[in-house]
Amino acid sequence: MSKLNHIHQADLEDLNAYLDGALSEKEKAIFQLKLAKSLPLQATLREYTFLRNALRSVPPRKAPRHFTLTTEEARALKPRFTFAPLFSLASMVSLMFLGILFASEWIFKNVSAPPAKQADAVVMNESAEAMPAVPQEHTAIEAKTDAPLLFNWGQGYAGGLGGGMGDGAVPMSSGMAIFDSSHNPMIINSALQPEYEISAEQPLSVTAEMMPAESAVPVPEERPLRMSAPAEKPAGYTGAIIWGLRPADEGKVLQVYPPMLASSAQPVNNQTEAETASVPAKGKDSLSAIVFEPWVKYLLGALTLIFGVTAYVLTRRFNRTF
Amino acid sequence: MDENDLIAQAVRGDLDAFNRLVVSYENTAYNVAYRILNDPIQAEDATQTAVISMYHKLNAYRGGSFKSWFLRIVTNACYDELRRMKRRPTVPLEPETDDGEIVESPAWIEDPSASPEEVLSASEMERAIQNCLSGLEEKFKTVLVMVDLSGEDYESVANIIQSPIGTVKSRLARARQKMQECLQGIGELLPAKYRLKDEEDNEQA
């Protein structure tokens, strides 16, 4: 044992290979030189030679019987067709779909949504920093309610989101009017175009009909809005912000993500539920909605379980014959 | 008929050719299984399992040493048996004398052709080796059994355990080192013929 401690593991491996004649001529010559100089190596070689001879002197055992196969055994061992692999594959496919379903749902809920909220928050913060303080009377009005704010993209003259309207038309301003759910108007200013003014020909107006009867704030019946009016999100306002719709989109149910929520989507503006139901769903969207329905997950889970158990039972029954 | 012809016929479904291949290697397979498992009944089971497995996998044989390929199947069957034993350990039913004492060296495993002295010393040595083998890890035991008890060369063993030759060398070195330490520990119990050189030197001194 003490001798072995003085011998490097690589030398010990070479010694064994030398003993078994597994070294090449070059390796053998190198090892013999090393062996001639090392007494511990020589002693270990003697011990290992003796050990190897002792191991090889152990008499081989005769097999107690023949292990040949009879014709009947061979016939029984022939591979037979079984549905087990098919069920196994079906189970794996169901499991894969289930996984994809959960993953996509998780992505919709946790990956897509938060960045959008964060981006909105950044934009709002930047806008708020660039804007002067809102007049006190507006703040007081807004602070009364937690209803969501409505950002209106402007009336018919905006020409779509970012689209021009040609000569003479008023391009859409990055400034926009804000309404709370009680239809109290307030004006915010664009940081990009603070001095922009809406023309009198197509005024952005708030009519008296839009105002609730209980509103305590007097509102002019119709007046051109000056977009340079300072505004910011009122202090203490905690409600959600709803971006308004283009006039062309009013009354329609827009895309809802994840699609499974589409069934519970409320009609926008003042459209009734009956009207919403009458809106024909597009084929792709309806398919997505079905895929995200909870019963689809239950079905896939059940199929995975049934196919897996069936494959297991068939495999066990098949193997038992051997 | 040479081995390649037998293999080709067996692959085509000739049961007689397959059985002739089995008979050629069954003793080697059984010995390897016995040394790894240290139990004749389990070795028999493992060998039979390996033969059945070989029958199933014969189409997957892609040339090379048939013996190495078969011994690889035997080794895997032994590993399966060892795993099964670990999960469900069993108590062997050893034959007993009239006094109720267990006979540790049953007569049926002894070589009837040797003299009583030779049988005694050989069986003691074999028992000592088998005890030391049992204490080795599977990976070391397999290499030692293949090289020293079954007489396979390094390349064949590398093929059987599906590892590089360097791995065979290092495992064999470790296995022999452990075996030597183990046999030195029980060396005094062995007949002088089987004692290690150092012990003989110490006795002479």
C-alpha cells in the first residue's frame, strides 16, 4: 500500500497495460526505462503479476444448462404488433399541445401585458414632466371620481392615427382632449406641439349633452378648444386610462387578448350587448378563442392521461409474455 | 460453418444457427454474469435474459466482434439484475447440514476432477477473490472480470462497456489496486501458494 502511494496513477495504468501486453513498442520501451530506475514500481509489478495470475487461476464455471431457445419460445418472442407506441405517441402529442397552450397563455398574461403598461407609464411620466400644472378647477373635478379617463383622438378631422388628410385638412395633433367618465372635459397639451391651435372651422367640442346633469361645473355649450391649455393627470387620480376610439371604430368590439377573454368583452361606447352579439366574429379569431377556452385544456389533459395509461397498460401486458 | 455465416443465418431467422451461437458463448456469458452478480441463480437468470435480449436485438447487430456484442448485452442484463436486487433484496436459500448449519460451498459448484487438497485451496482462493470482487464498484468489477477472469483484451472491453481504452486502463488499475488491498487483508487465510509476494518475503524475513 505504501509503495502504491509513491507511484503515480499514470505509471500504475502503464504498469497494468505492460503486464497485459497492451502497450505499443514505443510505450513499452519508455516504461521499461522507467521501471529499471524505480524500485517501488518493480515491487508493484511483482505484486500485480502475482495478483493477475491468482485471478486467472480461478477455474471457469460451467454453465448449469444450455440457454438455447426452443421453437415455441422463439415464436413467442417474435415481435408482435401492439398499439402501445401509438398511444404513447398520442399521449406525448397531447401533452405537447397542452404545454404550448399553457406557455402561450402565460406569455399573453405575463410577458406581453406588463411591458405595455410600463411603456404607457413612461410616456405618461414624460408627458407630465413636460406639461405645466393643470388648472386647479380641473383637478378638483377629476379628483371627484375614480372612473377611467377617456383620451379622444379628436373628431372626424384627425384623419386616422398618424395619417394626413391632405391640403387644407387639419393634421392630427399629438395633443388630445381628455374626458373623464362623467364627461367633464379637460385639455392636455402636447409636449411636441405646445402652441398648436385647432381651427374654428372644425372645432373639437364638448357639447352639453355629454355632460351629466349633476355636474357642478359649468361648461360652455360649444367653443373652440385651445390645445395649449396646460394639463396633467390630476393628483390623486387612480383610475385607469382608456384611450379613445377613432370614429370609424365606434360601436365595434376590438381585438381582445388573450382571445379567451373575448367572450367576456364589453361593447365599447354605448353599444348594447345584443348589438355586440350580432357582430360576426372572424374565423381566425374564433378559432383562437376556442383554443384558449378552459375546456380545451381539460380535454387535452384528460386525453394525455388516458393515452398514457393505455400505453402503459398495453406495454406491461406485452412485456409480460416474455 | 464460421461465425459470420451463423450470424447471417440467425439474422434471417434461422433458430438453429442462433442456438449454435448461444452454445458457443454461453459458458463465457454465464461466468461473466456469475462473477458480477456473485450468485449462480441470478447469473443463470441474467444469462437467459441476455440470450432473449440478443434474439430481439439480432437485427441491430452491425458487425464487429460478436462476442463483445453479446457480452455487452450480458453485462447490461447483470446491471439490471443488480438494480432489481437493490430494490427488492432477497435472502438466498442455502443448503443446510443435518445440524442446521448453512453449507457455504455446495458440492454442485465444485470441480469433481480435482484432488481434495486442490479443491480446498482453489475454493478458498476463489471464495476470497469472489468476496473481494463483491466489494468493488460495478464499473471496476466489470472491467476486472472481463480482463482477468474472462481474458478479454482492452479493445474488446472498451467495446463491451462502450468507453475509450483509456477508461478501461484507469478502471483496471483502480480495480487491481483495490483487489490487491483486499486480498492482502485476507492473505493470511490463504494457502501459501496463493499468498502475495510481499507476505512471503515478510515471512522469510
